[in-house]
Amino acid sequence: METILSIQQLSKSYGTIQALKNVSFEVPAGSVFGVLGPNGSGKTTLLAILLDVLNADSGHYAWFGGSDATVARKQIGSLLETPNFYHYLSARNNLEITASIKERGKDDIEKVLQQVGLLERQHSLFQTFSLGMKQRLAIANALLGNPKVVLLDEPTNGLDPAGIAEIRGMIKTMSNMGITVIMASHLLDEVEKVCTHVAILKRGELLVSGSVNDVLSSDDRVEIQSEDITSLQTLVQQFPNVSQVTTADGFVYLHGKELNLAQINKQCMEQGIILTHLVHKKKNLETKFMELTQITE
């Protein structure tokens, strides 16, 4: 798969605080790439560097295989902060101004307003918009000029469930249009619903990156139970492919790769332990994130 963005050993400090520490990963073309992390993890700093708003202290990145920075920037749309438009102007007038500043996208205004569901409100003043509508107008602004990539920083921040669902739908629409979407967020459930790839940051360090399926694939778990929990827990410690055994609420959890339920049941029976419960439970992205950032489930 073609790489649309390559990041190599990016570092950035603010005085004694290191916001990014040798961060490296690649973003495949056409992906919806989630950059996840708690507050202070370096997500916004990373996006600001990628948009040339900030300079990295060391390391480098390349868009589109190393295209000229000026050319590359014209193929990137962004929503980096809270939507910032003129409150006393209409949605259309605001987009006309930003299209003039960008020097591109003036002929796209009606199209992008249609894409974000604001065409009928194009002549309404920005100050009359709800938070969700303001966010949709900001996404319309990012789509001016037919970008190949759109960067979104916390696009669902502060929205109600309906607003979150709307933005989620727009991200999927952008992906279907062939646009690569890079989205920083702490809403793990929403990221899991729309992202194909993910990078997880903590205190400026990259913990893991890759496709969502790959990140989660090695983290399936098996939930088991028997009348003798103590003997069961001792026994399963010896099972092949089991990397960790934990207990909670009367259940024993086996963590590992390629765990076979039939084999687990057979091994327990051979040792005289009858399982009263045996369920394969796939972890979600939130569980993975919490474990990586050392937050208990």
C-alpha cells in the first residue's frame, strides 16, 4: 500500500517538557488514521508539526513520498483547533474568505457545503449555528481545494451523541471519496468505529502503531470459570501460548496469542477440572489503550 506520510524520529520540547520523543510511523494512503493519547501525550503538537505550524527539534517527515513542502501543503486540509470564523458573516461568506486566503477552493464552496449538510444554511450567520454545525462548517473549510489528506484535531470534542455520529459519518464519507484522514482523538470508542489504522501516544512516546486489526489481534482473551478457581488459575499458568493470567469477579482470564478454546477445555478436563464457563472475548481498542497507558480496566 502506498505511504502518504512518513514520520521519522520526530522530537519536540517546550523547555524541560518533552512533548514528542523520537516518534516514527507511516500513514497508508486511503486510511483513516487515528492518533490516540490522553491529554499531554503530544497529539496536537504532532499535528501542528505536520502542518508546519511548529518546527520539530529533530527528526523529519515527508508527505507524498517527499514532495515539495509548498506543493504538499496545498493537498492537505485541516481542522487543528476550535472552528474560528467571523460570527457576523454567513457560512458561505466565511468559506469565501478562507478560500481567498488559501488561494484555492473558491469554486468548491457549494459542493463542500452540500457534503457537510449545510447547503440550506449557507446564508445563515455563523453565530446562529449550533456547536455541531460549526464543526461541520470547519470540516467544509478543510475540504476546500479537493485535498488528498485531511487532518482533524479532536473533531468530536464537546459534541453530543448526535453530533458525534454526524462527524463520524462525514469521516467515513471522506474516506469513501479517497481522502486520507488523520484524526487526533481521545474518544477511543469513536476512533475504533471509524479508523483503519492507529498510533497510540503517551507522554510524547509512541507505544504502538499499525492497522486496528493488527493492534488488537494479539490481544484476544479467554474467560473461563470452574468451581475450583484456585486450582484452575494454577493449572492454566502452564498452558502454551498463555502470556498472562488474571482474575476478576470470579472469572479467570487467559491472555495470549492463538488460544484454542477446544484445547483449553480438553486440558482442563484431563486434569480433573470441569469448566462451567468458557468464552472467547476480543478486546476493544479502549482496553488496549488502557493497558498500554497503565490504566486498570
